[in-house]
Amino acid sequence: MPDTVISELEYSRDRDVVELQTHDLFLRGECVTLRPMTECDWGLLLAWNNDPEVMEHVESDGFTPRSLSEIQSIYRWISTHAYCFIIEVQGQGIGECWLQRMNLRRIVGRHPGENLWRIDLMIGVKELWGRGYGSEAIGLLVEFGFDRVGADAIYGLVAKGNTRSTRAFQKCGFTSLDKAHEAGDAVGYDMVITSAVVMTS
């Protein structure tokens, strides 16, 4: 959730949201369940967002510790235009993700009138990296986005050098866009999927 990305939002810039805007959706896969993010999850989110090893793979512009109030402000605001989830495995929260209306002007401007969404994802438990949980979560969000939200295209935003995340998105049918990022963008690569086919090989 780099601030440089947040600054590009097309939507309301009112950050004074007093609580998470939640939903009642549960997305269940073979190993992971995506459950609604709630106001009871601040302990997890605070720990993950202040772990330098985790954030190294999320933010391309360097790790900056955040206070609880800063994290609450960011997530609460994002929740006003996204479906925010906690990723669980066997009832344990291991990460977070959301399906958010596309908010980057450089993408929205190239596809006027289209229903564009983006996936952001973090596996916060380092011991569980590389086990396919991220790919499964992405696949659930892709299916939800096309089948129930009516997306025309879904984008994944991957931090520079995060090859593990790149492979996770590719496993779900995403392809890298050719256009290089403009100078100053917070994330390293755009990936996009334009059909509901989820590849698992």
C-alpha cells in the first residue's frame, strides 16, 4: 500500500474513515479461506506491515515502519472501495488481500468505460512462503472478480524484484504488460488477466 499509489486514487480523498467497511463474503479454496477483514485484525496487520522482510516484497520504495493509527487509516480508507480479506489456512490468519476498483490513472485512462479491478496481496507469515497459498488466494479473487463482480479485466501490481509474486500471478493466468512503469511509480510491474480462466499448472 505505498503512499505513492494511494496518491493516484480517482476516488474520494477523505481519509477520515472511522472503521473498516466490511462485507459478509467468504471465498473458500482447497487450502485457503478468504474471510472478511475486520476491526479485530489490527494485531495481525500491524505485525505484518512492520516486518521488514515481509514489506521488502510489498513496497519497492523502501521499508517505512507505520504506527497502528497509520495502518488503520490506510486499510479503513481502502475498504471503502475494495473487498478486503484475511487469508486463512486451517483457521490461522497468514496474510491479507483485496480486490479493489482500479485506481491508477495511467491504466484507467487507457480503458475508459471498462470495469477494471486490481488485486493486492501479502503473505505475512514468512514460514509459509512458497507453498502456493498466495496463488490460491489470487485464483479465488480472480473467480470472484469475473463471476460475481463483472470485471472486464483484473490487474496485479507486483513490487520490483518480487519474482515469487510474479510467478503466483502467472500461475493464475496473468501476463506481464509490455509497457514499462513511468518514473516514480511505486510498484515494479503490471500484470493483467482479461478472462476468467484460472490456470493451475
